[in-house]
Amino acid sequence: MKKFMTKLKKAKVKAFTLVEMLVVLLIISVLLLLFVPNLTKQKDAVDDKGKAAVVKVVESQAELYRLDKNDDASLSKLQADSRITAEQAKAYKDYHAKQKTSQTVAD
């Protein structure tokens, strides 16, 4: 038994110390703090571009409606004619409310 204990004492196990592990965790947390806000900003930018695309679709459909029907287009007329969906109309209104701009297509 004594021989076994001395053998264990002589054998050095290579492993990370607690301080090294804490340093690694600190580095990872700092990197996360740097990257997470950038990811949310990118998500917001993508959402804004998507909403701007919906606005262009609605305005294009309104122009096509004017050309086809020789009548002024409104969101309700476009929905009734199945040119846009209710979600697109809502996104169009929300976009102009957020941007504080006037809608080119009436309600």
C-alpha cells in the first residue's frame, strides 16, 4: 500500500488549474459581452429592411391597382382585391407609424 501511495505522489497529472479555468471563463464572458449587442443590432437592421420591403410591395400593388382599375387604391381595397394580406397592411401601417412618415396609400 505504501508503494502505491508513493507512486501516486510521484505521478504528476497534467490538468488546468482553477486560476487558468477562471481566466478562460473571463475571456469568454468578455467576448460574449462584445458580440451579443452587435447581434441584436443586426437583427433590428434586418427587421427594418424587411419592413421597408413590405412597404415597397404595398406601394407597388397600389400602383398596379390604379393602373388596372383607374381608381385610387386604399389598403382595404387592396385587401379586398387579394393584392395584399392583412399582415402586409398591418406591417405597412406599423412602418409608417414607427418612421413617423405619411402613408402614400390610404387606409
